[in-house]
Amino acid sequence: MDFMLAAAVAALLNIGLLGGIVATYIQNMRLIRSYFTIGLVVVASLFVVQNIVIVIFWSSVGSAVMDNKKIVMPMKNCVFSFSRVLEFDIIE
């Protein structure tokens, strides 16, 4: 549970830091007007979206920890499916 909380806090911190970076890149984009700065804004914005998804995931996992069957069984099936796709052998 502590790991999940730490991951969510780190992702929230990343969102704040990336917000500052995106704001700086947008200011530079207004002055420089090049494709490179547009690319920087797009990539940094995608990192913000990624961290938002991480926070949503960890908050949903944290609420599902109370009911182990709710999260363990789907994750077991997911890992089993991925291992078969990647042709890894897993021990059950």
C-alpha cells in the first residue's frame, strides 16, 4: 500500500514539474516559432497525459486492494495472456 501511495505522489509531482516545462516551452514556442519547439510541447504534453493515467491507475488499484479478488484475478489473467503473447513460460 505504501508503494502505491509513493507512486501516486511521484506521478503528481511529475505532473507539476511537467506543467512548468510545458509552460516554458509554450513561451519559447511563441518567440521562436519552429517545429522543434512544437515537438517539445507535444512530447511534454504526452508525458503529462501519461502521468495522469498513472495517478488514475494507482488510485483505482488502491481502492481495489480491499477486495483482493477484484484486482488479483484480472491481473493474473492479464499477466498470463501477455506471457503467452511473448512466449514466456510461467509457473503457476
